[in-house]
Amino acid sequence: MKKGRPRFFARWLARSVRGTLASGVVATASLALTSAMVFTLAAVSAGIPEQLGAELRAYGANVLLLPRMAPLRYGIGAFELGAVADERTLEEGALAGLPADLVDGVAAGLLVRVRLRDVEVGAVGYDLAALRRLNPLWRVSPRWPEGRCEVMAGATAAARLGLRPGDSVSLGEGARRVEVRIAAVVETAGGEDENLFLPLALAQELSGRPGQVSLALVRARLEGASAEAVVAALERAVPG
């Protein structure tokens, strides 16, 4: 029995040492992994403002530019404050003064009311190519309008008025009327689904307001600057 004790003690000591070494390897690996994670998070977080700004711009406009003191009328997103007697506008050309280093895209719009099938409908005229670049996530079926006399209908308006792609309809405001083709139905997941979307020049013609816009959707670069500072710069750049 006494001779077996040293062998037993040696085996127990060897197992303990091996266990301690194994535990040490695990602990060291854990520490190394934790350090790597902290380093990676630190490296990623350093670029978050730039990446976040770029990702947010991918979702569309982040600034709504309106004439000073202009109330919001029918059908701009979820905003609806009712009709007003004095609807203010901006000169379309004034938007050329927006600083290129702060702006990644602009779509000027003009709000109008048109009659379609004896129903008064809210519509907005846009540079549709610019609107498409600002809203890549909109679901447009089958395609975006092309040319002066193609328009698209928001999904809600299309369902209410029985409009389908390929339909030819007559639009008018007052004595002005024009034949247009419904090129698409669009789902925006917002209040815009209540509208018709016209080419800006057509909306200006129907309303008798050439060169005028009611608003501008702006995709501003927010990396490295506060939103308030960017908005203030945009406001200074556009008279009124």
C-alpha cells in the first residue's frame, strides 16, 4: 500500500497539471476571442456614422423642403391639413442653388387637383426619373412611366377609381384637359398611395403654374454633420 501511494500521487499530480493547462488554454483563448471582439467592435463603431448615413440615404429622401409658411395640403405621406386659399410655391430654378456637397438627390414636386372620371383626385407632379432614384424601394408594377403623357396611380387611388396599367384616361383642372395613359400602379407603403403621379411639366401645365413647385424631396448627406446644421444650410440656399 505504501509503495502504491507515490504512483497514485504522481498520477493525480499529472492529471491536475494537465487539467490546469487545459483550463489555461481555454481561458487564454477566451481572452483572445474577447479582445478580438472588442477590437472589431471598436473598428466597426468608428465607421458607424458614415455607414449609417449611407444606409439611411438608400431608403429615400430625408428632408422635405417647403415654401416658408406653406401649409401641407392633400396627400403628402401621412400629412393632411386640409385645403387652403393661399397655396405658396417656390421657383423651380431656385433649387439649383442647393449645395452639391450636401445633397445626394432632389425631386421637386407640384401639388394639383385634377378631375378623372368626374371625380376630383389629388395628384402630384414630379421629375419622375429623380423620384425613382430617391425611392428605389417603391413597388412599381409593371414599370415607371416614360414621356410626357404617362402617369402612375398610387395603389389606393387605383383601387378606388378602378385604374389599371394600360388604361387611357382624361385628366383636367378647370378648362385644361389632357389624355394620359396609366403606365403603372405603385405601392409606397405610405399616404402617397392616395395620389396620382404625373410628370412635373404636365402638372405645371394643367395647373397653369409653369416653373413653380410646391415642395422638394431631398436626400441629404448627414455624415459628419448634425441634421440641424444640414437643414439650416439647405434653407439658406433656397430663397423663400
